Amino acid sequence: MPYGSSPVSDRPRVLPPNDPRQYDDLADEWWRPDGAFAMLHWLARARAALVPPATRPDALLVDLGCGAGLLAPHVAGKGYRHVGVDLTRSALAQAAAHGVTPVNGDATAVPLADGCADVVAAGELLEHVPDWRAAVAEACRLLRPGGLLVLDTLNDTALSRLVAVEIGERLPTVPRGIHDPRLFVDDRELIAECARHGVELRVRGVRPEVGGTLRWLVRRLRAARRPPLGGGLSPSGGREPRIRPTWSTAVLYQGRGVRRG
Ligand SMILES: C[S@@+](CC[C@H](N)C(=O)[O-])C[C@H]1O[C@@H](n2cnc3c(N)ncnc32)[C@H](O)[C@@H]1O
């Protein structure tokens, strides 16, 4: 049953926007391809495409705010040891089951050594962290010289609040109340903050493909009216929508930058 459509007695508790306990309430949704976190699967695929294969043995990818490890299948085979840092233990347990080495901790104070990481990923994290600058400082601290930072987040614009919260959280792709738009991250401020910590970040706008997303939504709404399928089949079936580059960073954007030597 989709999140938010259960009978009154089973309804999830109502928590303040961005309250991390929401991830415990939604723990069963992480790995459902058509569940409340569906769009995170699409974004994880697009983020992983920014990560090249490892160039040395024992290369380390640190995944800040890894959640249930949705990045794991997309970077498996690239030659990294995948370490995930997250506040939410229920999510980390699932990440561990998908091959991620779990570290329970805060992205603003990561218990890992300076320069340990060949790649740091921060997917859909910064817009959830009250002090995103501290998380950026940590991401840059963890990178070895020449190491790669990849991230995606929501911009601090009126359009982003409209699209990601007012519209997005009414669709089955994003859980309602998961964002606090006051935490959204201005792309120019993020670039400046990364530069202060030795990482030249380049950003580009991204968005879900239109046709594929509309087809997915129709399939998803139809499937919600049918009884669940057995055998782990996706109720909506079909290919998941792809995340595409777009001309504007005003809503959702990716960043990629290398740490100076
Ligand atoms: C929107 S989810 C993204 C999860 C994952 N990166 C993905 O794309 O599938 C945000 C995650 O960040 C975690 N999180 C939020 N604030 C955090 C913090 N300060 N330190 C570590 N993790 C945090 C949450 O527990 C949650 O798992």
C-alpha cells in the first residue's frame, strides 16, 4: 500500500518536515522500485554515472547520507570499497545487506580519517542537513588530493520549493513532509563553499525525463489499484525513468568536482 494511503488506524505518525525519524517510518519503502523513494533510485543511477572506475586497488568511496544504499548496485563492479555514513540505523542495516560498510554517524562530523576517500558521494543529502556547510567541509576533508566529489541536491529557489515540495510531495515519487525547504542549497553558495575547501565544483541542472516519468506515474497509479504482485515483481513494471541534464539548475542539480592536490 503506498505511503499515505493506509487506513486511519495504520497511518504513519505525523512528524515535522525533515525529521529524520521519517526514514524509520518509511524503512520498508527504500528498496521498493515503485515505493515512496522511487525517485532516489533514478537519481542514484544518474549519480553513479559520474563515478569512474577506481584507478587503484583498495580505492574507497564514502557515501554520505547513504540511506539504504541505493547507490550500491550502480557502483558495484567499479572497484571501490563502498562505505556509507548515515544517521538512520534502520536504513544503514539495509545498506549493509547490499554490500555497503555501514558507519552510523553525522555527515557534519564523520568518524573517518582526512584524505581517506577516492570518491565522496552526497546524494540528496545536503538539503536535509541544517548545517550543510559543515557537511561540505567534511566531504572535502575526506577526499584525498585528486579525489572526486559527486552530489545532487535541491536549489534554494521559489521554483524548487514549488516543484519539489508543493508538487513533488503530492506525487508518489517523493514522501510528503520529507523536505524542509528552508534547508535547500543555493548552487552558487555551494560552489563557493567547495572552493574554500579545495574542490572546484561544477554543477548542472538535472530533471526526470518527461515522457518516461508520465508513463511511470500512470503505471504506478494503475498498479496501486491492483493487488500486489508476488515474486518481488515491480507492480508497475517497465523501465524506470532516467534523469537527464537540463539547462537550468533552478530546481535539482548535480555537482562534480576534484580536490586540488
Ligand atoms: C533523501 S535520503 C538520501 C539517501 C541516499 N543518499 C539516496 O540517495 O538514496 C537522505 C538521507 O540522509 C540521511 N541524513 C540526513 N541528515 C543526515 C546527517 N546530518 N548525517 C548523516 N545522514 C543524514 C537520512 O537519514 C537519509 O538516509
